[in-house]
Amino acid sequence: MKFKPVKEQLEYLKKGAVDLVREEELKAKLVRACETGQPLRVKVGFDPSAPDIHLGHTVLMRKMRHFQQMGHSVIFLIGDFTGMIGDPTGRSKTRPQLTREEIIANAETYKKQAFKILDRERTIVDFNSRWLGSLGSEGLIRLAGRYTVARMLERDDFAKRFANGHAIGIHEFLYPLAQGYDSVALKADVELGGTDQLFNLLVGRDIMKEYALEPQVVMTTPLLEGTDGVEKMSKSLENYIGVDEPSREIYGKIMSISDDLMWKYYKLLTDLSKDEIEKKKKEVTGKKLHPKTAKSELAKMIITELCSHEEAESAEKEFEKIFVDRDLPNEVEEYTRKCMKEKIWLPRLMVEAGIFKSNGEALRVVKQGGVYLDGSRVEEDAILEIDASKPAEHMLKVGKRRFLKIIFK
């Protein structure tokens, strides 16, 4: 296979990376690939701890795609075994362990969503239960014997928990060892991860040496803040933008981020060059380009990549219709209910309609002033009186972008 010159590959692959351990090793591996025609094996692990991939995940996936564009093979490794341990990274307490059924269900959605970003032809999908499941008790003990507790406690997460007297499960020490053994099983040339994964990735280098293998090169990508602009994008923090969300939701959420954060999204979520982004930034500073227009262009770039150009244009029009023209979206969800003579508390009605999972969750949003019924803000004690003698329709607005037509008949 013919590859681009090593210098060109190296500069492209380093773009946007934070840690690179070590550059000279990556260069040597690229030289060998050019000489032998054998592409590098680039490993990236994803624990299916939640069913959805969000834009924070795609920062790493874009780096995977960069390797693919340079002609190398990417292994999209689903941690169906390690997912049952639970990654301790960034945790102040032990992560709840998932069931086998939850892992399998989440993994299926991961596979479907990943190819919105990755080249299907250059992606190998694998599951680490294939080798970790057959390792057995003896194999796991031998693996554990290749690392020390002192080395584990060098990890910031573990050191803080140990110092604060917080419990550390023995199984949590197994996580980085199992991740390292993945690299042994796959004979990985490179492993990619977020900056919070650096410790685990470096353990992989050490474990490969223990098995007399050439250590993998480690490369990390930045973490992406969520829509709140503060915390790392996470579904549990409700600050995420899912790759499988409707285009209008993706557009609306991107339009809600701060002007400052927009530039980080441009850098990490688009293929624009550094010079192109700087030019756009200067146009905004010089008031030649409105920040709202720059943000809209960003949203459309991301939606075009995830969905299509047509959906990006439609999402923009829908946003303008709702937030500029103050009109209803083209498509509104409906909830039909039998018309009975009764009084119903609105938070309970929203739970019935499937907007919220509990009265408490619905009440919290009501108290925050985020719910409107027929144009009027809903109060926490709001009661809707239903007259069985006549059918009726009501328009509910939850948050900035969700509308629900409630039909009584």
C-alpha cells in the first residue's frame, strides 16, 4: 500500500493532539509502515456505559478518522468485558457495575452511531471479552502479578481516594491492567484516548513490554466541555449533544453554547484549519461577522457531517421559525388522552405524557420556570381542569425547544 510521506502524515496526525508518547516512536512506526506496506493498527476502546455517543466522543473519533485518512487501520474496541468492571477514571467513588444485558444493548447502539464519523471500510469492530473472557482466573492472576499497588496509587484518582479514606474496589485495579492486556491481544501500534485516559494508556505501554512486545505509541485528545461550558460533556450531567439526536435539537443546543466555547467546538469538531478558524474569529472580533452567524455555520457543519446538508438547512429554518418568528415548529409531538371530568396536576400530566420520568423531575423544571402551557408560564401548583363535555387541545412548551400538543377527546 502506498502511504503519504512520513513528515506529512506526522504533522496531520499530531493536529489537535495533547499528549504524544513518544513522537520518535510514532515516526519510526510510520517509516516501517511505508517500507512494508502494512498499515498501523490503531486501537481505541469504548466502554458502553451509556447507550448514546455524544459530540465529546467524536473528538476522539475524528482523530481515529485522521489515521484512517492516512491509510491506517482503526480498531473500534467495545469494552464489553471491561465495561462490567467500570472505568475508575475521574471517579471519587466506585462506579456502579453494569449487567451483561445492559452492556450488549449499549454496544449495539455504539456500533450504529460510530459510522457517522468513521470510515466503515477501514474500521475493525472488536469486543474485548473475546480474549479477556477466556483469560480465566489463572491468567488474570498472572496479569495482576505484572504490576504493583505502588504504581497503581501513582494514579491521581486512586491517590486522592486513598488519602481521603474512600473505598477502592480491588476490581478497579484490574481495569487499567485489562485495558493494557487489550493492547497485547491486538498487538496495537498506537492507542488513542482522551487526556483523562493517559494513565490507562501508559499502563498499556508497560504491560506490552512485560509480554516482550514493542510498546504502543500513546496519543491523547482534548476533553470537550458540554453546553454548560464548565463540565466535561456527559449524559449524566445533561450537558451533552447526542450524535443521534434530531437535527433541530443538535442545532438548538449548539446555538445555546457561549461565544467563547464556540471556538473550541470549531477546533475540535470541524476540519477547518487553524488559519481558517483564526480568520473567522478575527471577523467576529472586527464585527464583520455576527457571533450568531458564526455559531449557525458551526452547527450546520456538524449536522452536515452527522446527517446531511439538507437536514442542516432544515434545522436552521426551524430554529429561526421558533426563536425569531416566535412560531411553532413544523412537527409537534402529540399526546392524546381520554377526556374525563377531572382536575389534573400538570407535573403528573407531563410524566404521563412521557416528557419526564418522575413528578419530582417535572416539578424541578416547573420551579425553574421552564414550562409553559398555552403561552403562560406554569406554576408548581398548576392544575388543569378538564371538562368531559367538550374535547380540547393544549400546547405545552418545555425548555426552549420541546413542544407537545395535548389532545383530550
